Amino acid sequence: MILHIIVVFYAQDTLMDTGRDDKSMGHLLTLIQLEWTSPSAELIMTHILEQVRRKGSFSYFPYFGDFIIEVDFLEEFMSMANHEAKTVILDLFGGGSNGIGLVIPKLIC
């Protein structure tokens, strides 16, 4: 119950401001994994994915590989990177030679 309250307040603060940084959205993704499959967590996830699509990029390095473990979340990000109408830049694991980490254009599987 306490986790749900924390998630709700953090989500309101993070998602109400469309200019919020990726790190806050990434931390919110980490929290909602703990109550995944609840309607509120699914709604928050949908909203985050919409913001990432609209922005065209998402950076959660170096945390993504350690904190995001829910298979549904991983599938959503890979699907977004590979099947969207436009390229989505994901800086999730770092190490990219161009300084922005992992860039997955829509045509690369």
C-alpha cells in the first residue's frame, strides 16, 4: 500500500511536467515494476512510452541495465526501437562511439 502511494505521487510529479528529464521517468519505470499488472502501473507505463515516442529519445544510462528487469518493459522498448515509424534514440547501455550510447534505428533488428 505504501509503495502504491509513493508511485502515485511520484508519477503525478514526473508525468505532469512534459519537460521532465528522462532520469525521473526511468526511476518511475523502476518503481512501477514492483506493482506491474495493476491498472495504475499500466497507465503510467503507457504515458511514459507516449512521451518517449513524442520526444524521439530516451536516456536512462547507466541505470537501465541494472534496474529495468520486467520482460514486458524490455519488450516495449525493443518494439519501440524497431517498429516505430521514426527512429527512436535509446541511450540505455552506453558505449556508443557517437557519445549518445545505444542508438537503434527502426530498420535494425
